[in-house]
Amino acid sequence: MEGNPAENNYQIFLKIFMKIYITRRIPEVGIKMLEDKGYEVDVNPEDKVLSKGELISALRQKEYDAVLCLLTDTIDGEVFDVAPKAKIFANYAVGYNNIDIEEANKRGIIITNTPGVLTNTVAEHTFGLLLSIAQRIAEGDRFTRAGKYVGWAPMLMLGNDITGRTLGVLGLGRIGTRVAHHASRGFEMKVIYYDIKRNEEFEKEYNAEFKDSVDDLLKEADFVSIHVPLIDSTRHLINKERLALMKPSAYLVNTSRGPVIDEVALVEALQNKTIKGVALDVYENEPALAPGLADLPNVVITPHTASATEETRGKMAEIASLNIIAVAEGQTPPNLVK
Ligand code: GLV
Ligand code: GLV
């Protein structure tokens, strides 16, 4: 006898009737994995973010069993209300500050993310930003394209070295650790870090130094790179007072979440030369930029593309789909958030 017939029927029922909604087109590999399972997959046909109202209307179309959502979707009680059968919301991102986790927990809805696969890519982008701001690469590109380059000059566009300088890592998760690795191994930087948890193994591996407070780290670092999740305690972690603690020669890089920095205070700090420069991939009110930010020369800005390589976005699609498939098959998804 093979298994319990009622259970087998239930599995067949799930396979045939799983209805999945994807809020915006993602790499095909993830969509195909779900279709190959025989699920009915609906993808938002337009390549744009759905407004809250549009998302709610879309989810009302059918009784969806699962939703694959993006960091640009606000997922809260109102959304859960219109998808009462959805057992899982699989976020296509490592960060999940766009989801009301408490509300999901109350309702027993499973939330998953896509950690791990984007660690290297985001760490590489972080270093790209760091090099670009210190060596004035983006600024030099604009200058050269504008026809302003009229010949080599001893004092033209002098930047700063990063080799041997001190990198302050705020938040020692996977990405922060990888950035520290590149800094230490690649550029012989001294690594200091702050995290709610100390990691002595990491300290030994990279000859890194733990700082007791964010403030102590900011006072000492030549470069500060932010890798914390966005939660209540990290909102405006970098504010006017903290910017004032940084060295006037220091650079700030953020590839985590925009609201970790008070962006208005940041623009002021750059205008007043409180710090030397900043490189950002994320913004407080995305896609809007704080007034004045884009007018400053000592700023490098990328459009939230730190994880955007062909390789990594494909893997993120696979992982998000694997999480849905696990739940559909009655298993614990590999990337359960809480
Ligand atoms: C991107 O920002 C992510 O959280 O995956
Ligand atoms: C995300 O993967 C992190 O832990 O930094």
C-alpha cells in the first residue's frame, strides 16, 4: 500500500489547483518552475509596480493559493484580506520590510525571502560604489562625456586611495561579512564593525575589530558601509548627529535600505562638507531622491540595482519559486522568514 489515499488525493488536488499570482514579471526560470508543477500561474501583464488598489483588484480575480511579491509591493492586512486562501507570500528579495510580518504571523501566513544567492552580487556592487566614489569614477565619466577633458593635468580630479584605510561595516550579516572579506583580502583595509551580535570567529579570520557602538565606528572609519535590515531600530540610524561624528574625509556607502539614512540630513552634510562623499543604491522615498542630492558632484547613485545581475536575478526567481513549491507540497520552505 502506498501512503494514505486521502493524502494522495490531497496532493493531487494541490498540484492541479494551486493558483499563483506573481506581481510583476521576473526571470522566466522561476515562472517555468511553477508551471512545470502544473500550477496555474498569473503574472501581472504590465511591467510596472502595481499600486495597492491594483494589487488588491488583481488578487480578487481568483482564489490564489500563493503570491510571489516584490520589495516594491506593500503587503499588509488589506492585501491578506483579499487573498484569504493564500498560504504563502514569497518575497523576491532578501529584505522584507515591505511585508507586515506581525500581521502575517497572526494569520498563520508563511513569508519567505531569497537570502544567500545575492550576497556576492550585492557585495560586488558595494565595492563598485566604494571605488567609484573614492576614485571619482562616475564623476570622471560625466566630465569626459561632456567634452571637458582637455588633457592630462597633475591636479585633475584627485580622489582618495582605499588600500590600507579603515572600513567600518554596520551590520555583519552575510553581505556585510562578504564586503569585509573583499576589503580585508583585496585591499588590505583594516575592518572595524558594529552589530548587535559580536562575532569573534569573524574577528580572527579578518583581523577585524568590534566596536561597542555605532558612534565609535563612525568616528574611526574612513569608509562606512551599511548592511543592516530596515527595522524600527535602524530607521534613521544615520541622522544629522551621527553624520557629524564621521570624519570630514570619510565616505558613506549604502546598499541596504534607504530609510536607514535621514536623506535630508545627508544632503545637508554633503553640502556643508561634514563628510566627503556618499554612494547610494537605495533611497528614503524610492524612487524619489531627496532635493539637492543629484546636484552634488560627490555623490554616486545607482537605481537599487545592487543585486541586479543576470545570474543573481535568475537564482532569486528560482529560490522564490522553490519556497512556493515547498509550501504547496506540505513542506517547510527553505527560506522561512519568521
Ligand atoms: C534587494 O534590495 C533585496 O532585498 O533583495
Ligand atoms: C543578507 O543576505 C545579509 O544577511 O546581509
